[in-house]
Amino acid sequence: MEQDTNNKINLSMLLDLYEISMSASYFQFKNNAKAVFDLFIRRMPANRSFFMAAGLEDILDYLSNFSFDPASIESLRNMGIFQESFLGYLSKLRFSGDVWALREGEIFFPNEPVIRVIAPIIEAQLVESYLLNTVNLNTTIATKASRVTMAAKDRGVYDFSLRRTHGVDASLKAARASYIAGCKGTSNVLAGMKYKIPVAGTMAHSFVMSFDNELDSFRAFVSTFPKHSILLVDTYDNFSGVKNAIVVAKEMEKAGCKLNGIRLDSGDLAKLSKKVRIMLDKAGLSYVKIFASGNLDEYKIAKLLKKRAPIDNFGVGTNMGVSEDAPYCDVIYKISEVTDASGEFLPTMKLSIGKSTYPGRKQIYRILDNKGMFARDILALESESIKGMPLLAKVMESGKSIYMAPLLDEVRRVAQDNLLRLPDKYKRLNKSYRYPVAISQGLKIHTKKVLKSIKHRSRQ
């Protein structure tokens, strides 16, 4: 399990106080109860029509290693609000539940369960915040990155978000989620090592400015990296920078090497790239690629391509790494069944206005059209017989992972296949379309019965 190695923080303590407070009361009054919880996203952000699932690998690792170490128990004891019997229970606690989940890279929509947990109610409650946090971050970034890579079409996109993401862990997850969604690589060296993601980078303005002149800085850099050099040309002036890059590229040719590319990081990228392309081609350097960066996102990239900017690759940082226009998902974790005194599972639901939930154990069925494209989804009871492709699969049984984790490149292929099968109107950048998610007849009937039962009980 991942931990902060400096402070040795146990991730099982990554929870909100009310979860452990409720668990203490469950321990006193419902110690043998079991429950079913659904994790889903309630609503779609603006200009979005789909979500991309990510984060399952971290969740399974967390659940497989869930426990409270002595330091965690002592910290809880020092709060002075928990009984020793409860702390003793926690000291021996391990997650023992069953989990169903969408595979990473799967496209999904509001109110569709991403995760279903069936476990003793204390265990199911204690893991809530980690699950919400993990799905929120990974899904938010994967969804954003998928939009960026789709906007770039056949051009490469690289994650440059490390310095602007919200912390070390977020930078790693952003690199992984964006790679799943279609990015070709990341500038984040630690993410490259941890997840085996291709690492890419150029140079910074500071390197150029540390030399007496730009030409000397370029010569020094290509001398160090004769096969892997991309020169940043806008430190002083884009066009003089390109001229210097051309001088160096011709010198490299004489030495039997080739300059990989130049990077534009400021100014009117459409106009600049067109002029730069002409300069490079006239110099016989048609093989030199143009790399662009500088506060890019899907909207700016789409505009650049519409203007036929001859840019080969994009470095996208802040706007993708924090999903600037939609920085979170309205992710929810709600109970849908709980056992009674005899141990029988009974359905339950939330009735709050605008926040009601569906009771029972549910499955998502995806219906394809005759061309293999996504046509609609059906949210149904797990017990119903529905013609369609079930999306929730069992990934953990009795606290043990039974998920055969695919290689990251396979997850990436799943994501790309999903995007190809999603009709184009749901992939438009500036307008959201509601993908049809039908509620099965069985779930409708079940919901009415549960609603009637809850209202009846509340009057007693």
C-alpha cells in the first residue's frame, strides 16, 4: 500500500471523522450488520457528456491492505472519544467484503455505479472517503485528458502538469490517468518509473538564459543529447530562435545526427507554427517536428487545428492536470441494502429532494447498435435478465482481489476502444448531449415498493 514514507502515514486513516464515529456506534448497536454501498456520480459537469473510469488499481491495493496499525490506534485513542473495546476491534480489522467495479478506461454516465461494495457495515463505511477521493481524482483527469487527446486528433499530447497539480500524489495519478485517456507520455519522471509510462521533455528557458547567447545554449544541449534534442526557441524571439535552431540542425546533419524538434511556448501559435514550418522546410529540415505548449487545453488545440496549424505534438499542463474547467466530479457513495436483525438484506434508499437514490443491487447493461456503437445503457437490478453487455464485474471476494490487472497499455486500449464506439455527438467540446440511460421496469417497480415501505415505516 502506498504510504507517505517521510511520515509513515497509514492510508486506512484517510477518512472523515464522521465515518469512524458512525462505525463506533455501529459497533455498539449493529455489530453484525452488513450493507451494500454504490459509488456513482450524480450529475455531469458543463460541456461534458461522458466520464472515463479510472483509479481501480489503487482502490484494490488499498482495500487489500486495509488495517489500522498501532500508531493509528494510538492516534484515535488520544482523541479521547472512542471506547477501548472499539479500538481493540479496529486493531484487528481487515477488509473482508466483495467489490464489483467498472474496468478502468470504461466510459460511463451519471447515476451508473462505478463501484459496488458488499461488506460488514463498519468496513463498508470506513473505506468511503478513500474510494470517493480516488475515483474523483482519477476519473476527473481521465475524462479531461480524453477530451484533450480527441481534440488533438492524430497529433501527440504529452502530460506537462507536474508542477501545477495539487500535490505529489495528484501529479502521479494525473500522469497515469492522462496516459490511459490517450496521452503519449508525461514529463513526470517518477510517474514514468512507477507506471512504465513513456517520459518526454525538452528544455527550459533557464537553460538558454544561463549561456552568453542562445546559439551556444543550443549547441551545448544537442552536444549532450545528439539523438534526443528539442530546442525551446522563444526565450528571446521566436524567429531568431528558429534561425539559431536551423544553424544547429545543419551542424548536426554534418555530424550524422538529426534535430528532433523545436518548441513554441508563447505567442500566436497558429501564425508562428505556419511561419516556422516554412522556415524549417526551406532549410531542408522537413523532418524537424514542431512542439507547442503554453496554457493549452482541448478548446485551444481544436482552434489551432481548425486554423491548420502545422503542430505535430502538444505539451499540456495545468488545464489538463487539474481539469481547470471541471475540477471535480459530484461523486457519491450511498447505501442501497442493509441486513436486518435476522441477517436478511433489505433494500433501502435516500429520499432527499434532488438527491434520491435507487435501492438494491444494480447492474449496468450496455446496448450496441448494428455497427457496434454505443446506443444506450440500462440500469437494472442485478437479478433481472437484460439483453446487453454487463459492465460491472466482480473484482474482490472476501477481501481478496480476484482482478487480473491488465497492463497499463491494455487499459489504454480499452479507453480508446470505448471512445471509438461512443457516437461523435457525445464527444463534442462545446455542447453536452445526454446519453440515454434507461431505468429497467424491474428497478422502477422495486423502487416504488421500497419507497412505499420506507414511508410506511416512517409513520410508525
